[in-house]
Amino acid sequence: MDSYQVETGAPLPIEIAQIAPPLTTLSPASTLNPPISKDAIRSSLRASTVDGIFAAVFSIGTGGILLGNFLVELDATPMVFGMVSSIPMLVNLFQPMGAYLSERSTSRFQYSLRTHGIARLLWLILVIGIVSFSWGGLNSNQLVILSLFILVCSHLLGGLGTASWFSWIAMLVPRRLRGRYFGLRNSIANLTELVSLPIAGLVVSHWYGGTIQGYGVILLLGIIFGIVSLGCQYFQVDINPQLQNTYYANSFQTSEIKSDSTPNEPGEISEAICLPQIPTPQKKIDTSIWKNSNFLVFLLYFGSWTLAVNLSAPFFNLYLLDTLNLDVSWVTFYNSLRAGAHMLMLILWGRLSDKIGNRPILIYSGILIAIIPWLWLRIGSSPLDLWLWLPLLHIFIGGNWGAIDLCSNNLQIEIATVKNQSIYFATAAAVAGASGALGATIGGLIAQFAGSFGIAEVFIVSGILRLASLVPLIVKKDLGS
């Protein structure tokens, strides 16, 4: 996740907490004085970047190809694989509830520990289950059920905390550096995944006790890295949601970056930070989601796009493993190529989004992503396809998906209001979750009942709907920057 996965445009009612400990609570009066120091912002962004590195390792162990291979070894049914694909999307429906709860907390850090911390520790139960399976205490069906239970509970808790974390990091990243910072952070996380995934795959496949035990070892290491990831958040400036929702203004105000100090290299980002200013109470604006026309247009685009993408996305690996009958090592190789292209292009997309805006990039990359299902129709199992066209296709996918991930997140930040910001993010995630699950379901029905044409029909329809979903972005020319 990857995945993959910003901010508004109003002033920062940030609680100035000490970096150590970040749980220090200040009175409203004390938050209206000086801005957060440059060193505090710099430390927070560095901590968040390291957080992303360790979180990437955790995600490798708890999802993707390794979890899928683990379920294959347990002889899981196709229905199980459908549930594994749907669960992460469906739990997004609970994000508004998580946003509601987080806005009544007094610390983003504490709330993150209660949600993501418990979510990651739950995977220890699966590790214990794998040990029990190896000793004959559980059979394969019981271990599959346990895996699904952990997956549901973990993603549910993670969903309750995602919007709060999103709002937290959105408040810390200076507006004019969003693209570059998130591009750099996501690129480093993708590099971590690119390096770690093949190593983890080798450990699983060559573990002396078998692939299931090997997965248990990787899972345990992933949990440890996940906990370390949360520890990195200790060094980020904490934010009190109560103050964030009390002190805000009509627009996001930051001290300007000097025109001659635009960073040219990723390492220079910390030297060009525009410090968030602590706003004083001003005339309140209407922050209702349903009266924010830009956000409603974004929801229309985001929901329809997610439906169109998930109509065909779950079938690409199935097409490789089943229809083309490729070995899993080939699939891992192609995924690595895609992750590498994603990583390299993120920095470029980040710089471009800061210069030309998010909407134009989403339209341009969206058109390229829309034709991908049609390109799959030309792929076979010949040596030319295996050695040339499939690698090029995955590189093409990875490079362009970086723009979609980065700019859609940045656009959410730009059009949401600071007050109840996490509720905006949660609403978008809920819409995406529902539409994504609906798209995967419709795609499955088409593939199942369309006869021999099956997956080809899914790919054709998905491409058409992807192009149609871009219409709101094209029509609403003043959507974001």
C-alpha cells in the first residue's frame, strides 16, 4: 500500500509540542505565540521519512505477493483471495468514524499508537498460529481463517487511524514543498521495498523449514520494523486536534520561500522550509464537506477512478499466474521493475506538481493509465513478451502510477479545510473503499459470466471507464492548482 498513499490550504493551528517527549500538551494561549522552529519542522520531516522506510518493510511482510504466496501454500480458495483484495478497501468505510474519534483526542501521536500500534501487534497472533501449524496444532483451513481474521482486524484499526495520520503529516509539510517532500519520501519507501522484497522472497523460498515457516520469520521481522516505524513518530512535532479545529483561518499561511532559495536537490529540502505560522482566531468559514464544491468534484473523480481501476486491477496477477501460467519468480521480478520505476519517477512528479499543479498531471497520467488494460490484451507467453513487453509494461505502469498516487494525495490536501481536516480525508477514503470494492465485484462477475472472452471484456470496460472518470478533472478547471 503501495501504496500506496496531504493537506488543505488553511493556516496551521498547530499545537507546539516538544520533540521529546512529543506528548507535551500546551495551553491554547501558548500555541498562539511563535511559529514552530525550523529545526523542529526539519526533525519532523526526517522522522517521517524514516517512518516510511520501516513501514515499507512492514507492508512487505503483511501483504502483497508474500501474503498471497502464503495463502497459496495453504491451498486457499479463490474466494479467500477475493476477500484478501476486498478487505483493505472495505475497511475504508470506517475511516469517517476514525476521523470523528481522532478529532476528539488531544494528541495525534497517542491516537496513532492506539490504532496503528495495536493493528501491527495483532500480526503476532498469526506468527503464533504459524508456529502452531508447524507443530500440528492447527490445520491449513484454520490457519487461513486466522489469517483473514487478523487481516480484517488489522486493517480496520489501521483504517481508524489513517485519516488522523494523514492530517498530522499534512500540517507539518510546508505547502510549497508538498510535491517534492512526498515525492522524496515515497521514493525512498519504494526503494526500500525494491531492495527488501527480493530478499524476503529468497528467505521464504529457501527457508529450511519450508515456505510457510519462512513466511513466519519474515512476518515477525516485519512486525518489529512496524513497531520501530511508530517509534519514529515520537520525534515528530505532535498536534492537538482540539486546537487544530479551534484556531484556523481562511487560507494556509506560511512564510514565503525566497525566490532564489528553491532547492535543486532532495537533500536541500530541509534548508528551504517555510515555517508554518500559528494562526490567531479569525472569522470562521463554512467547512461543511457538502458545501465544498471542489471537494465534491474530487470525490466524483476519485470514486469513479477507483471503481474503474479496481474493475481490472485484481486480475493482472491472475492473468500472469493462471492464464499465462508463469512462475511466481517472474511475477516478483516484474513487480520489482514496477517498484523501481515508481521510485525513480516519484521525485520527478513531485517537482512537476510543485511547478505546474496536480490537476494537469492527474489528467495526463490518467490518460496513460487508462490504456494499460488494453495493452494487457496484447501480452502473451512468448519469449518476446516475457523478456521485453512485460518488463516494459510494468515499468510504464510504475512510472505513471507514481503521478496518480502523489498528485491525488496533494490535491486532497489542497481542497480540504484545516478544521475537521481528517474527516475530509476519511470521507475520500470511504468513497474510494466502497467504489473500489464495487469495481472488484463487478469485474469478478463480468470475468465469471462472460464466457471465454472473460478477462478481456473486463480489461476493455475498465479502460473506457478510466477515461470517463477523468471528465470531472477536465471540466473543473479551477480544481486546485
